[in-house]
Amino acid sequence: MSKKVFIAVAGNIGVGKSSLTQILAKRLGYEPFFEAVEENPYLADFYADMSRWSFHSQIFFLARRLEHHHHLLTHPGHVIQDRSIYEDAEIFARNLYQQSKMTERDYRCYQSLYEGICDFLPPPDVIIYLQSPVGVLVERIARRGRDYERQISIAYLAELNDLYDEWATHWTRSPLVTIPTADLDFVHQPSDLEKILSNLPDPIRALIGQGNE
């Protein structure tokens, strides 16, 4: 292939990013890079007291995401990433600040760090934005049964959904494809996975096709 492909999968908590990342990695023969949720030592504390632990948790995720971004850029093959570094800053940290769960001082410090590194990072070739109503997210989160996620409120998920839609509308760094997932079951229905692939931009589909020849 003449070009290494970098795909990022974006979306709210519980929307199916990790599942799609894993399935696409197997389907396309790409190297997956998963979100370091289980590694975050602040996460349980964060969901119990967001105001106290928001800055710590977001800094951890930013550092891990930057590390992953470096690894996937230096990886010799094609890669697919579960949640991008952009979402941490432009959605999660922003939401915490807007909801007064992060102080202005901490938010400005975080943003300064993010903006300082962001311009040096090549963006993905395409972002697959998985979109879902809050009710569906709640069902999926409950089904996977993570203890620390039991404290996530419906209001918090709704706030993130609004910010995700706004972010997707204004994203300009690379192509972004919005995929409504409420009626899709790409885990069990191969045809639903093909629907997602068919919505990718033609140049990306061409590269994917070359990579599987």
C-alpha cells in the first residue's frame, strides 16, 4: 500500500467503540489501540466525586492518549484507535468545566497542555463517530456491568451526547462519518458492519480494499 491507514472510533460511553474497534481490527487486519479505562487509577473516585477528581482523571487520560497516539503513528502497519485524544479535551474536559466540575484554573491548565501538543499530532484518516440515544447508552452500560459506571447519571450522558454532536458538526481536521447505532448490531450482524464500512469516504474504502487484497 502507498499509505498507512489510521482510523479512530469516537462516541459516548457505552456506544460500542471498543466492540467496533475489535471487530474492525479483525476484519481489516489492523492493529487495535484500546482506551485505557481500566488502567485509570482515578476513575472510580472520579465517578464518586467528579469535582474532586476531574482534573486528575483527565490528565491521566490525556497522557495515555498521547502515548497511544505516538505508538500508533510509529506502528509499521494500519491502525484503529478506540476513542481519540481530541474527544478527551473537546468533549469530556469541556463538559466538566461547563458543569462546574472542573475549576477554571484547572481547565485552562489542561487546555494549554492539550493545545500545545495537538498541533503536532497528525489526525486520523477518518473518524467513525458512533451516535446513540441516551436510553440505549444506559441499557448498554448496565448490560456490561462495570461497578464504577453504575454512578453515571442520565444527565451526564445527555450532556456528553450534546457535546459530541456539536463536536462532530464542527470537526475539520479530517473526514468524519456519523453512524447512528440504535438500530445496528454490528457485533452479531455482519451486514450491519458492512453498512458502516460502506459509509466511509471513497478514498478510505479504496485503501481498505487494497489492504485486504
